[in-house]
Amino acid sequence: MDKKKMMNWIIAIIVAIVYLTVSIIFKSWAYSWLIWVAYATYRFIVK
């Protein structure tokens, strides 16, 4: 696996962990979609 693809996987896993942590701690599943929007924006800009 090349370095860029590996980095994308690491970032995706970190985002998933942050998403679950925020959702569980604050019990705010309704607002946690903002994390995914930020991630999608990041992916769009980087690509």
C-alpha cells in the first residue's frame, strides 16, 4: 500500500473513533454528523 492510501485509512479510522467517542460521551448522535461533514470537506479539498 502506498503512503497516501495508508494515510487516508489512518485518518478515516481516527475520524470514526472521534465520532463514536463524541457520540457516546455527549449522547448527541443527532449532531455528530457534523464530524462526518468536516471529514468529507477535508477529503474533497485534499483530493
